[in-house]
Amino acid sequence: QVQLVESGGGLVQAGGSLRLSCAASGRTFSTCAMGWFRQAPGKEREFVAAIVWNGGRTYYTDSVKGRFTISADNAKNTVYLQMNSLKPEDTAVYYCAARPSCSIVGVTTAQGYNYWGQGTQVTVSS
């Protein structure tokens, strides 16, 4: 099993920044990629960004390209999501997820991930 714990959420004004962290523990060697998803009230969970542990390949949804940056610290088994130029539409619960596959197939879908954190709330005020 892999345990994921997110932190760093909060309330920020539009245009501001936040950095989310996701600490992984347990059988982390069984995972190849990590992702961030978000879910706003009344909406489906959507893909935000993903990174492969080794090699550092990254993937982003179009709405966050140029504003969000995903990174990983392999030594700490921690993944980060730096969020800049935040907008009210970025308001959501943000979830960290892990998957065993390194393939690009399924990297942007929730079904492609086996392990999930409990989520952290991000609220952007206008």
C-alpha cells in the first residue's frame, strides 16, 4: 500500500500563489508517476498535472499551463504543485494520486491511479 498526505492548501486572493505538497510513504517503489487532480463543488474530478518519478516527464491540463508547475523530490518521496496567478476558477479540493504505470496512457484520468490522498482545499477569492 501507498499512503499519500497532501498539505499546503488555503485561502488566497486572485493572482496569488500557493504550493501544495504530497508526501508519499509505504510501498513507494511500486509507483512510477504521481498526479494532481481537483474537484470543485458539483463538478467531476479533473486532471491538473502529473510527473514521472524517474526522468521527470510532466503533463499539464491546458487551463494551468504556464501557471502551475509540478515537481518531485525523489529523496523525500514528495511531489509539489506550485500554483501561481491563481484564479477563482481554480477553487477546488486538490487531490494527490499515485500510479504504478510510467505510460502516458491513462495519466490524465482518475481511473489510471491506484492510490489517493485525502485532499486539501484551495480557495481563491476574487
